[in-house]
Amino acid sequence: QKFNEFSYWVPVQIVCTPDLQERVLLINKFILLARQLYKFNNFNGLMAIIGGLNNISVQRLKSTWAVVLGKSRDHWDFFENLMSTKSNYKIYRDKLDSAKLPVIPFLGVF
């Protein structure tokens, strides 16, 4: 339940921000948070952020995403690829197998 609450909290924060530049900063902060979660091997938290940013309410903000550039965009693309459902989460499973302990796995795969 906490996973769902967290992943719904992300789009609410973004969509309730009326200013374009503030939304971009907020998306960048969530991507930075995802990066920190990844560094700490917290794949469950990482997937909650990805799920929130992939929410249709956030994804349809095309003008906002068009301004997310540089390292933030690169990190976002990396995280989307890492947690992709292709081949039954193969890239994620490989990363999980090679990750140093401690690890918080994304339990939705198991």
C-alpha cells in the first residue's frame, strides 16, 4: 500500500504545480531522488518514482517533458530501460543479481 501511495503522490505533486518551470524542476528533483534510490539499491522506491512519472497525467505534459534535458533526461531514459518489462524484467533481474547487499528489490516482479 505504501508503494501505491508514494507512486500516486508523485503525479499529484507535478500536476498540481501550475508553473511550467516549477514542474520541470519538480520532475528533475524526482529523477534526482530516483538516482539516489538507485545508488542505495532501493529498487522498490525507484519503481515507485518511475510509476509516478509514467502516470498518464504526467506523461501527457508534453511541453514540460520537452524542457527536461541533459543529465536528467539521460538518467530518466536509463531508469526506464532498467525497469522495463521487456523479457520479463531481464535488465532489472541482471542488475539485481549483480547488486551488492543490502538491496531492496522491487517485489512486483516476484
